[in-house]
Amino acid sequence: MANRVAVLSDVHGVLPALEAVLAEPEVRDADRIVLTGDIIAGPQPAAVFDALLALGERVVWVRGNGDREMLTAAESDAAPAIPVERFAVDQLTERHLALLRDMPQTARLTITGLGEVLFCHATPRDDEEVVLVDSRPARWAEVLSTLPPEITTVVCGHTHMPFVRLTHSIMVVNPGSVGMPYGRPGAHWALLGPGIDLRHTTFDYDEACRRIADSEYPGGLRWADEYIRAANSDLDALAAFGPRDGRDD
């Protein structure tokens, strides 16, 4: 049983954002820190991995589609689909790759006030499916269909937009993205137990952009200007993701 759980999703290899969240008192004091995938696919993958590994057994790891794709790229002789993947993969050590291989697609914790909570990246059954706060009830019924009956809460990520929604008697939480937010700059995360608290942490965005540019990540400054400064609005994201939840079928 955990009393307080911090949930960090979609860090995407952004060390300054991760450092800001890990410095929050509630995160420092949390019983567990759950990572709901897409942890390292970004400009500072090894540094992010090492910062999280230093936290030891407090961390609960869940693999996202970006992490899976990084592992596939690392273990393939073929050229990566995009050049930045090769840069990121080359930063990883064998310890990092071993952790990726063993990382589960879901995790479960019993949390005070919430009961049995299942953590995943996109949906409980798939690491790339899209569900949004305004997805239709039939879509939610479909993606939650594999849940064991004792699960009361599902925590997911993937779409980088925070929300809390009750659907089919299941409370669904998306903490938003730590490293690639849509809608407003800053690191989004969640604190669970006994309730559900969506959090937002600000940091020095200019300094973060400089550090990413200095990382030699291909196109790092342009990448940082887009994602650290949240150039993509929530409406942009909904327009991009919306068709992928089957709403037009």
C-alpha cells in the first residue's frame, strides 16, 4: 500500500524538466515515483536514465512506445527511421538497454484512497492507442475492456495533455508531459493518494533550451524552442490526435 505516489509521464529525455519535478517536495517525499512511458526518447536520454536510476527502488518503470522504438533501433542493424534516434541510441549503455528490455508495459499499485491503480503508457492493452478527454464513451469501453474487475483507476500518458475523467466507473488520469507539454510550457505531472492532484512545475526555459542546444542533439535548439516553450497548443494537439481515437469511423 502506497500513501503518496508521484506520476511522471512523457519525460522524453528532457533533463532540466525532470530535475525541476524531482526537486518538488511532494516528489521527494512520495512513497513511489511511477514513470508512465516515453522516458528517454529525446535529447538527453542517458542523463535522464541515470537521474532516475539514482532514485533506486522508489521508481516504478512502465515502457512507452518511444522507449520500445529506441530499443528496437538499438538492436537493429538497419539505419534508424529518423537521424535523431541514432544520436539518442548511441548515448545508451548496456545497463540502460537491459532496463528497456525488462521494462513492463503496465504496472499496478494499491494507493490509499484510490484502491487498485493500473499504470500504462497509452491504454491498458496497447502502447500507441489514442484516447482523449473528449473521446466517445464507446471508445473508452473498448480500450478499457481488458481491465481486471478490481481496478478502480487507470493512469496513462502518451497524448501529453493532462486530464481526469470518470468513464464506465473507472477514473482515468493523464498527468500530461514532463518534457514535451502541449498547451503551456512547464512540466506536468500528478500526485496520487488519497485523491488525484494534477500538478505543473515551472523552471528556467531559456536555460533549459541552452542545455539542450549544448547536448549536440541534432536540431536541438529548434526542438527546444518548439517543445520546451510549448509552441503546440492544446487545440493543435487535439486536432492532431483526435482522428486517431476512431471518432470519425
